[in-house]
Amino acid sequence: MSAESNIFSGLKVVDFASFIAGPAAATILSDFGAEVIKVEPPGAGDPYRYFTKLPPNPVSEVNYAWQLTNRNKRSLALNLKAPEARKVVERLARWADVVVVNFPPRVKAGLGLNYESLAPLNPRLIYADITGYGSRGPEADEPGFDITAYWARSGLMEVTHDAGSPPTVPIPGIGDHATATTLYAAIVTALFAREKTGKGTHVTTSLVANGIWAAGAWVEGALNGAHFFPQHDRKEPPNALLNPYQTSDNRWILIVCAQPKDWDGFIKAVGQAQLAADPRFADPHKRLENTAALVEMLDPVFASQPLAHWKQVLSAGRVIFGVVQNAMDIISDPQLEANEIVVPLEGAADPQARTVSSPIEVAGFPKARPQIAPRLGEHSDEVLKSLDFSAEAIARLRETGAVGGDTR
């Protein structure tokens, strides 16, 4: 399918956001044909361009993070603090169907990028923004990051480590990508509303709201006075059959046999049929009472064979399990290629390059083939010309420093 016939063909998006969540929402729109202009400051550009140079992130000569979140976009290097940039912002707002921002409320107002400033320029404009902690309240202007607002503030970090160990730093961008999908959904909802009313609107979400939503079952329990178990301890878990076990080749496998009907099939599959006669494990209640003893018996069993063995015998025994995959497992997982979760990247120096696709499929509308992410300001002149700036006006914008970037 050509870009001209996709779902969002003709939809015009301006991405004023930086780092991950806001830009990733615009990327999903581009996957289905939207035209996206990425606005970033001259000189350094979006700080996310340098993510792959900053440990503990995986370090690479390939700017993989930038590629993931900014494929299929055109880059305009624009100094939003320069007075001369105001005319460019106004023309972008009149041109756009959607603008995406992620500045705190005070900063947005200071730059003239808040909804109140842009909406009068275009009554059909969908204004989409992301904050760390919401747009109201005493922390509305506080900077929010995935790890602080989504992971720590929501309590997710409290429950995703084992008892006795401190909280650990998760893979970067997990909360950002989840929040990006939420903002994408909000934008699509607003576009549907515009079809009914003819008018644009303001949609918003926050990292903390998405973290609380992700932890919703846990938080809802707290709201209703639920009894919470202590921090998970794999040596003495609430249920030994919902627990990770280490194999002889130092891999981890997660057993999910939490229902009473799973017991007989599980012990046969792992070669421990004699446990059926052990009075400590005679029924579900006994197994829960003696969970530490069961783990103590199962640990050496799983440690006696490599992961490949357990995958084979557990699959044959129809035991539910999950392999705790590492990065190399993931990128060679045939299921990902079969479902176009990892897809070829066009325009990359390496013809075998691949990238991660967005997690949405719509039958009859295949996603656009991902194109290489832009250089800083690569399309500045091209974008300004499309906004009816003359060559002389573009030259003045460059002279004042309002516009910059790649001139090749």
C-alpha cells in the first residue's frame, strides 16, 4: 500500500516534543501514513539523539534509539526562543492537524506553545501533550521521566524486584513507549470527535497516570483495603508453581502452573511424579503451606539440565512457561519476524538493518515501511518552503539563528 492511501494519508503532524513518549506517539501516526515534521533546537537538537552514547544504555555507533522513535519524519531545526521563530510556529500550527508537545505547563506558556496560544490559529487543531505528573497540582511543572514518574511514583519499581534486593533500574523507555501509545489513542479519539464536530481539541496524558494504570490491579487493591503479600521471594514465594527457576546454563525459566489442575501434568513433565504421594503437596492448600519446601526440591531439578531441555520437555507436557529472554534471544525470535514486530529498515547503511515496529495492526492497512530517521535540520529549507516562506525569508531566519541544521 502506498503512503497516499493509508489511514492517515494527508494527516499533518508537528512534533515539538523531545526524548521518547511524545515523539513515539507521532511515530505511530507516521507508521500509518501521516506526514510528521520533527521540530528540534539548532546546534544540539533533541537530546535523545545522544542516548546511545550514554551508559548504562547499550552503546552503539548506530544511533538506534533515535531511529526507533523518529523514523519517517522530516527535521526542522528551529530555535523556539528566538522572536523570529514565532512566524514559523504560527504557520506550522495553521498547517497542522496535530501538534505534539511535552514541555511543562510554565515552559509551554513561555514559548507560546500552549493550547491557548495555538488553538485560535487553527480551530481544527488537535493539541496533544504529555507531562510527567499531570497538568494540574503542585508538581505540574516538575520535570518527569520514565524512571521517576512512571516506575517509581506508581509503585511499579517497588514490586518488580525480589525480597531483600534493592529497586533496580529498568530498561529505559518502557513507560515512555506505553505512554506514547496512550497519547496516540487520545489523538485518534480526538480525530474521530473532529469528524463529528468539525472542531479540534486538547488531549493529554502523563507518565504517572500511565504508571498507575499499568499498576492498576495493585493500586485498585489498595483502594479497596486488600491484604498485600510481602515482597516476592523466589525461595519462599506465595506459590512455588508461579515462580522462576534457574537452569544448568544459567538461564531462567518462569513456571506458570498456578491452577490446581496443572499439578499432575507439571510433576510428570519434570520427572518428579513421586511428589504426587508426598503428603506435603497432597492438595493445593498443602502446596501453598509448604511452598518453600517445594522450591527447595525443584531448584536442583531445574539446575540439572539446560534451558533447551526444559523447553522441550515442558512443551511436550503442555506446561505453561516463559523463557526469560536476553537481547540476543529477542532479536532472533522467529515469532517476532512472523508477526512483523521486528521489520526491515529502509535507507540504513546496513542493508540487513531492522527496527522495532509499533504494536498496532489494522487489517487492510499495512504500516509504512520504516525509513531512516532524519539528520538534524535535514529538511529545514524544504519545510519552510512548503510553508510559503520565500528564499529571502529563509535566509533571514538562518542569519538570526532562528533556523539552523543540515544545509547539505
